[in-house]
Amino acid sequence: MPLLLSVLGALVILLGLIEVFHTLLHPSGRGRLSRLCVAAVWRIMRRLGDKGAGIAGPLALVCVIVFWAALQALGWALMLYPHVPQGFTYSPGLDPSRYGDAAEAFYISMVTLTTLGYGDVIATDPLIRLLAPLEALTGFALLTAAVSWFMQVYPALARRRALAIRLSLLQNAGYAARLEQLNAAAVTNTVETLVADLVQIRVDLTQTSESYYFWESNKDLSLPASLSYAVDIADQAGHSAQPTLQTAGALLSDALDSLAAFLKEEFKHEGESTQDIFQSYASDHRYPYRESS
């Protein structure tokens, strides 16, 4: 039985570390359980209206971090359980018989993982004395990973918001309808900038898929609400009589199609056409989708 618990605990610890690795360090950011957790929080919170959707993203990150910590605490507790209480010495006044062995193992695991070091329970078993610093190191690494995760997500959100604002400004200026009247070189530069931004958004959603679940209360900051105007610009440029604009429009159209295909594959949006997928994307973020003119 002790060996079985130790093996089970090691597997739980390994599972948690794999989740952290795939979520934060793997280029595609594919921590399966973490992504399921984030998606579940999003589905629940968006049903509560705008206020729920507004906190869904940050809350999902916190829930995943708690999930990672719980896996580590549980895994190490399973490894400690066979050694409680005989493998530890207790401070005067503490009677280990007053506490259940399972609860005591989890308490010791949590104290060690968080590096609190109360000093009320000290390991005397040689194996536990060897493993305790490793758990403390795991806890420190988990804290560092959580901070790193936030530092990855918010720059991605800033880039997404910047593109949404750019599209909103172009829409307010009636840019798509006036393409033929503007300087071709300037329009080409603007369209190519939009293409580069869309490529960056796809990369951000690949590496930090959890950024998808951050909802914007301001429509001008919401990319799902603004993408329809990028389709307008692509259509107008593609039908231009000027070859340079046609090429720029084709590039923008391809970038939009690529983003739509990615959204369909990774976030299970419905629809066969780019318009349909973007409509599903906007609907998922509680915004109506305006068909391109």
C-alpha cells in the first residue's frame, strides 16, 4: 500500500508538471486539462451576463493556477501519507493523534509547497527530508510560472485591443468605401499592416489560447466585434482596378481566412465560410456581427 500511494502521488505530481509545461513552455500552449478548465469557466461566467463575462478571463487564470497547486499538494500528500506521523517530529503541545493522517499529510504538503516553514512539524524520515526541499522548489517554480503566465497573456491582449481600435477608427472614417480615392501606396501599407497584425493575433492565440476568453466591455476594444470591417477592406481592395490594391486585398483576405480556420479548429466555431466563423466568434463574445457591405 505505501508503495502504491507513492507511485500514485508521483504520477499526480508529474501530471501537474506536464500541464504547466504544455501551457507555458510548449510553443503551442496545449495543456489539455488547463484549457478545459479555462473553457469551463468561460461558459459558466458568460451566462451571468456582461459582468460575468468581464471577469471570466482573469478568473479562469486563477482557477487554473489553483488547479496546478492542488495537483502538486495532492501528489506530495499521497507520498507523505505512509510516513505520517512516525516520519515526523512535532513541536511540544502538538499531539499528532488529534489529527487524521490524511489531513495531516495534506497540511504538511501545503506548508512545504508554499514554503511557509512553520516549524511545528519537522521531517525525521531520511527519504522525506530528501523530498521536502524538492516540493518547496516545486512550489517556488509554480509561483514563478503563474507570474510568467500573466506576463504572457496581457501583452497579447494589448495587441488584440490595438488591432480592434485600429479597425474601429478605419470604420469611423469610412476607409473601405474611399479606397479608390486614396493613394495606392498608402492604402497598400495600411492593408499590409493589418495583415501583419492578424498574423500576430493568430500567433498570440496559439501560444496563449487563454487570452481568447478575455471579454471586452468596450466594443471598440473587441476584436470579435471589429473583424467584419477587415473583411470589408479586403473585399473593397480585392475589387479595385489597381493591381497593387488587388494584391493587398488578396493578402488581407488570406490572413482573415487563415484566422477563421484557426478559430474553427481550436475553439470549435461553427460555419463553413469566413463570415460564418467570424459571426460565431462575435456571438461567443456577446457581440452582434455586421455582415460586410
